[in-house]
Amino acid sequence: MVVQSAARIIGIGFLSSLALAGESAIVADDEMAKQRRALEMSAKEQGAGPQSPRDIDIKFGRNEKLFVNAPAVNEMNLCNIHFHKNAEHKGGEFTRYAGNGDGKGYQTGYLYAGQLNQAELMPLKGDAVCKSKYSEVLPGDTIELHYVYSTGQVEPGPTLGACINKEEATPKLRVESLVFVAVNDRNALDFRDMTSHQVRNGFYQATDIPNNTGQSVTYVGSTTGPSYNEKVSPFEVTWNVRPKVAKVNIQSMGAWCDSQNVYQEDHAHGVRNLVTNPDLLSEISVDE
């Protein structure tokens, strides 16, 4: 079929974004520039520290507000797991721009730059998984999965609120970020395994983070999400972003979204605009 042939060339994820875009207008470049100007003004007013997401292949940044890196994840508590439709970060194997989207974080971000075969792109019965009013996941779609860790005495739960407790109002945060492409293949990674956790040496830990997605790029930044497109995020976050893309079984994603998971997650979140102004970025000095 014509759609399947096109999917092999440009990726079915881009096509699904276009389909959803029909329900909400795609904003022009002028609107994106307006949002970036508002963010820059917010940063100047607040003397903000470095922001996220960023292009992990570009090391340069001149934001000089420094903070100490968070401890290693095995010395912190896993507090939240969630995912975004399309990658928030750019770089590595996810460099293809999905477009401006609706200006509110949907149908934008970055896509897997590789190719998939026809079997991996085979449509599902019921069409899509992890549906919401603004997004859904189809075979070939790219997602960015975030494992959020906190120095607080907390346990896994919904939203960033699960990462903060009364005793430590401003905990250090670290995010392990991995990018995946959803495929119709039962032999691909199981999303339910990847999101499992247990207590190890007194800390809540994710137990099945894939270890084949490359050496992480580590930098200091902020929390993400489209609510910060026009204002700075005040949170200080140490990021570990893997550059390679792994394949995840889309049906296992659907099962997780339909389950009563502890994070109360049932859909993909929108993405924050890529931060490109060097004044809002930290210098990436070394990879962990």
C-alpha cells in the first residue's frame, strides 16, 4: 500500500502526527519565535539557571548558574516514570523534526531517524494505544521515557509531586532519559518490564532500564513539559540522556497505559520546545 511504502521511508510516526494535526491547527514559525522570546524574557527576569530539553550533540552553553550534580541513581529514590510523544531532546538517533505542532506540545518534538520494516509498522487492532484527547501512540511512533529520581525520602507515585516531601522541599533530581520507537513486535522490549521497580539497598530503583542505548550524555538543566514553553522551569535537574533508540513492543505499552500503574499514567505527555539559546543552556563538559 502507498501509506506503508511511505512509512518505510519517512516513518509512520510522522504520518500519525499529521493525522492528529488535522484536529488542531499547526502553528506558524512566528508563534514558535514568540514563545521563545517569552521564555528568554522570563529567564532574564528570574536570573534562571540552565533549561531543558536540548540538542545533546551540541556541547556549547553559556549559562553560568551552576549547581551540584545530583548523586548517582543508586543513591536516590525512583519517584516517577512517564513518557512523552516524540522525543523532547534532539540528537543521536532522534534528529528528525516532527514540525511545530499545535504550539501546546503536541505533534512536535523529534523522531527516530532510522527505518523500520513493514512487519514492525503493521497496524494494531483498535488502531492506537495510550490515547488521550491530544495524542495517541501508533506503530512507528517515537517516545521519550523519563525515569525521575529524587534525594527526598519518597516512593514511586504520580507526577513530580511524588518526588518532593515536606522534609526536603527542594530535593536534588536526576532523570534517566531514553528514547524508543514503538513497534508491532512481541519480541521487542516489554514496556511493563522497563517500568518495574523494587527496593535495593534502601532505595526505590527501576529494575529493567535497557543498557544498550549508548553512553549517556550528562548535563544540568531543568524539568520539561510544554507548560514551560514561555516561562522558565525553576527545578534543577541532572540529566542522563541516551543517544541511541531501542524498540519497544507497542502492545505492552498499551497494556501499561490500561493498567492501574502506581504512576497513574495512561497517555503520552506533550513536549517542551527545544531550548536553543546558549544563554539558557549549560556547557556539557563530560559524559558519565
